[in-house]
Amino acid sequence: MLVLEARNLQKSYIDKGRSLQAVRDVSLSIPAGEVLAFLGPNGAGKTTTIKMIAGLIQPDAGWVRIVNHDPHTQADALRQVGAVLEGNRNVYWRLTPIENLEYFGALRGLKPRIARQRGEELLGRFNLRHKRNTVVQALSRGMQQKLAIAVALIHQPQLLLLDEPTLGLDVEATEEVKHLIRAIVQDGCAILLTTHQLAIAEELSDRIAIINQGELMVTADTDKLIRQFSGSAYRIDLEGAIDPLRQQKLATLDISVQNGRTLSDITPDLLYRVLEILQPLPLLRVEKDQATLTDVFLKLIREGIDA
């Protein structure tokens, strides 16, 4: 089931008397239980697109459906959306976690008893129950972020908008938030993730959509996109130096040795012949030329490649 479907969105603004097209014919969709990472440089059109999806601004053309409801004309659509904005703007710092959950639950139309019950459940699930009566401003940044996600989920939305969910968190808190995001997806929630931390996007997303200058450059499965930009050559690192005799044998295959212990640009057809020459020298690693999402993103943005 498609939780989010946006088709042919367009939006222009007037800037100093000139028309600026911020979004041009952008289409996105997310089924239940999937993370779509929506990426692009600053000013690419991400924020405008998300505001159209969330019903905050009207598109000049195109349409949005959230669980088959129009967020611009049907309030039911917005009841299916939760949002976590960068900078902990989702919660009140002078309230406690349980007070925040009860308040925002009521704001979302829940009865007080239901809001308290769901709040307690979320505090337990997010390992915040021991901080339920501590004011938010006294919590760590990681706990504040977990509470922000809990608040966004209090009304059990089917679509979650996540903006920079791990920005500024330490390693432990980042791992906790990533674990929570995976659990939320397993429960069937669809997530639209925006972040400049491309390693996080690579790790959490099922699909990637990259926008630049208002236009979608690519929408593809994350793994498939990375494989498309990865090479086929191998690199081998050894624990110790390679002796001159083995270096001579490798030279007959046009394989050069770097720093006495590193071999690179080994084609697949030569890999096992190289390994046979190296046997039984201890290996540190054998790895394929694998691109990262950062490599892919920079190549697309800088070179304007149509993927």
C-alpha cells in the first residue's frame, strides 16, 4: 500500500520581480514499511517539496495523496503524518516527557486517557520511562531527540517525516536513534528522511531520491544505485611486505605493489591468480571497489549525470 504518493509537483515563487521555479515536476512515492531518503544540496527544492507534501503550501501543479487523502483539502490526511524537525522544535523544553506526550496527544485529537496510555508505552519503548518527570531541557541531546520521535508517533501516523534525526548526537545516541527508526519501519510506518549525513541515509534507506535545482535527478533502490556507481576491480592489503620473487610474478600480470604490501586495480579475472601467488602470506583485507552514497551523490550533483 502506498502511504505517500506525490505526482508532478511544481512550485514557483516571485523573487525581486522574477519568477523562480523552486520545484519542477517532482514525483515521489513511499509504501508502508519503507524509508525513502530525499537528498539534495541546500536550495535544491527539498523543503518546498516537503511543505507541499505536508499541506503547508499549495502546489502550482501536481497533487499529493497521503493514504489516498489530499492533505490540502482533507484533514484526515494530516492526521496520518508525524514530523520530527531538526533542532528539537517538536517538544516544549519546560515540560516533562510525559507532559509533552499528553499535550501533543491531545493536540492530535486523542482523549487524555489514551494520550497518557500511549505516552507511557512510548516512554517504555524508547527507554525514557526513568526520565518521564524530568524537564526536557535537563535531558541529554540524544534523549531529547528520542522524545521528539515519540511525540511524532503519539497519534500513530502512517507517514513520518524525519529531518536530520541524528544531527549533533554522539555515537551511542546515534545508534539508539537508528535502532528506533528501524523498529518504526518494521511496524509498517513509511518514512521520508532528509539529511546531509549521507552515511546515515545509506544505512537506513530502502530507496534514494536526489533533487537538484528543483528537479529529481534519480529515484532508485539504495543498493542498486550504489552498485551502479561501483567499480569491478579489487584491492588486496597484506599484513607484511611482499617479497621480491612474488613481486616479480605479480609484475608479469601487470599488477604493481604499493607501499610493499598493497595491490590495487586487480580485475576479477586475475583475482584468484593473484591470491595463488600471494599464498600463504597473511592478508588484512580483500575488497571490491565499492562506491559510497557520498561518492554517488557528489558525482551526480557535480557532473549532472542522469542515472
